[in-house]
Amino acid sequence: MNKIKSIDLYFDFIETLLEDYNNYDYIVFNLSILYFRKEALKIGFKDNLLTRLKNLANRVNVFIPSFTFLEHKEKVFDILHTNPTLGWLNDQFFKEYQDSFKSPYIARSPSCIHSFIVIGPEARQIVDSISPFYSFGELSVWNYFYKNRGFWCEIGTEPKNSFSIIHDCEMSANVPYRENIEFNVHYIDTNHISKSGQYSYFARKKDISSYFNFNKITTLAAFQANNLLLEIDSNSYIHEYRTLHKLLVSQLEKEPKFFCLD
């Protein structure tokens, strides 16, 4: 079950899934190149991966994380020039965005930390509805994910690097070990216009350790939230987003520190 298979197997599965689940709007796509080991070194692997993702975007809006961590004293997020800090696939789509940012079919959501490259028929419309100054909640990209019908996809990723959905669930459940903080950021849009504002972030309290028990997260997500990829690869996940979100929030409301390490 866990033997690494061709990248095409996953895309074939996703395309069949979209045929079976009608009227879905998006898929959030997280993938680790390292998961495919020798296959990823073959000539044509990366080109095929990009082609399959772009073809997928002809059917639904595809979200590729382009997260940035504002560690410098001067917190500046330039939507066209601030590089993501995640990996090859994320960098590649960021370059595609830089080359084609005037196109209505590719855009970058403006959140100064949790931004996504969006490719698809509604890319521009989606990002125009998102504020640069909110990490989670109603004015963030996570609100779009929850209010619309879509999938959260993880292929070969390490949970600690990819389960960012958990932070939005923590905010929805109002967990006791996090609190809302604000700090000043400078946001530069595609027209090179700079806007300063207070960035709202649901952060871990300084006196509380809340490192995740990712085994609990992945076990709960894999077996209780209808992991649609389970039959072909138990190390990867495709969930209906709202189902996964509701499950995680429900668990946090019952036991707020359920996912925390002691």
C-alpha cells in the first residue's frame, strides 16, 4: 500500500475524484518532491508534474502554498518579490506568478504570512476578496476554503510542514494556549503601492508550549475524516476541506489541548 507509485497515479485519482464529486471549487495542493525519490530524478518528472497541475486548474482553482515568515525587524511583504520559503514546487509556481501576474488565471493571495498561489478560472476574483492583514478568520483565505467546496490534498508531505489548517481550527475553537496579537507590517501590492497596517495573528502565548503531537493529528485526519487517498497511499491525504475542518474543531472544542505535546 505504501510503495511509492507514479505521480500520474495521484493525478488520475484526483481527476476521477472531481468527476465523482460535482461542483467543487478548489483543491489545496501540498506535495513533497522528495517523497518520489528516484522517480523525481528522471527526465521529465518535474515538467509532467507542472503540466498535470496546470491541466487540473482548467477544472478547479488550484492553491499552492507560498508562505513567508516575516522574521526581520522591518516586516515587509511584497506580493511580487517576497519569496516563499517552502520548496521547489512552491518556488516554481511563484516564478510562474511573477511572469504572468497580470493574467486573471494566476494570482497570489495577499496575506503577509499564509499566502497561496492560485491558478484557475477564478484566481483573480478569489484573491481580491482577501485582506493582507489577517492570518486566519473571516477576512483570510481560510474563510474562502471553509465557505466554498473543495479538497485539502497532502502527497508525501511531513505533517509538521503542511498541516497549517490546524491553526485556523485552533482559532475557530478559541483554544486557550493561543491569543490574537497584532504587529505592524508593510504590504506592497502588484502596482508597487505600499500599505502599512496592523497584522492580526492568532499566536501561541509566550508562556505556553503548544508543540503539536502530529501523530494524533494525522491519525485523526486519516481515519475519521474520510481520507479519500487511503486505499492507494496511507501516507498521503485528500480530504473534503469542510469535513476535515469540522472534525478538527470538534476535537479541539471537546479537549482543547488534544493535539499538544505534554
